[in-house]
Amino acid sequence: MGAEIAALGSLLGLTSAFALVGTGLAAWMAWRIVEKAGLPGWTGLGAVLITLTGIGTVVPLILLWVFAFMRWPRDEHRAVLFVPGAPAATMPNPQLAPPRPALPAAAAAASPMARGWQLSGAGYTLSFNATSGTWIVTGGTAEKASDLSLPDPSIGRPHARLLVAGDRLGLEDLGSPGGTMIDGARLLPEHGPRDVSAARTIRFGTIDLALSRS
């Protein structure tokens, strides 16, 4: 909330600065219009300024309204915390919900919906399922059965963590320099694990992979 208030204050300050400059330019141009049109002195100038001020107030309000209520790409992911065991339809708020214990791997594998997952693209195919609740995406050689190797310079060692719980999939960035994106929205380490079960594409570094069920 504090960051949002600070951002709003910065936006209002920037808007005020532009408004001040715009008012000065409007006054100068209005004076020239009064001179050229031969309007009656200060009365004509006042009428021109009132008209310009009205237009200058309405247009920014319209733009602010559009930006405030438009759909931002990050809106799809910032409020969806991956909590193993919690049903997707009742996903809790990430700021309020305490972490829940992970489902045992055996229980997850026994679920009729516990199919496998696949990430494919750019010549790579990563397949994984609920046999391991946690999978590590790494740019190095796979040293464990739960490692998913992407041998590319943009991939960290390790890069990200995939969490499988039944029919749901979570993703957590591990502070990789190349970064992790979910359908174009940046995933940061401080975001924690995010539910990506409905995501279409995931980018690790410079590698774009399509997510699908196998």
C-alpha cells in the first residue's frame, strides 16, 4: 500500500509540473490569440483561458480514468499465491494467507487429475509430473532426478522452482539474473510461488516455453 501511495504521489507531482508548464504556454498563446483577433483586452483573454483550462482539466481526468481501470498484464498473476492443497477456486490473498503444508507426493500422484506437465519451445522439451513435488529448472547439467536442464547462458544455476500438487502447478523464481516471466508478467523472488496452472507461456531468461498438460 505504501508503494502504491508513493507512486500516486509521484504521478500527481509530475502531473502538476506538466500542468504548470502547460498553463504558462497556454497563457502566452492565448494572449497572442487575443491580439490577433482584436478581442476586448483582459475580458477576451479571460474567456480564452477559461476555455483552455476547462479542456486541460477534462482531458487528463479522462486519461487517468482509462489507465486506472484498464487491464494490466501483471493483474493476472500478482494476487494468485500457490498454496499446495488449497483449491484453485478459493485461492487466498497472498498477503493474508499463511502457508499450508504441501500434499504428500503419493497423495498427489493418486489424484485422478494428477497428469504430467510439459514445457516446450526453442528446441527444448521439459516433462515432469507429481512423482516429485518439487522440480528445479537449471542452466547446468541435471545432477538429480528432479532437475530440469536448460543449457542456455541466460538460465541461472539454479533458475526457478516448479511445484506440483495434484492438478495444480506453482512457479517460483530463485533470484535468477535472466529473470522469469509468466505470460509477459515478471515474476520476482519476493513474489513467492505463483499458481501457473492456467498460464500459456513461461519465459526463463531468453527461452520462451509453452506450458501444456501431458
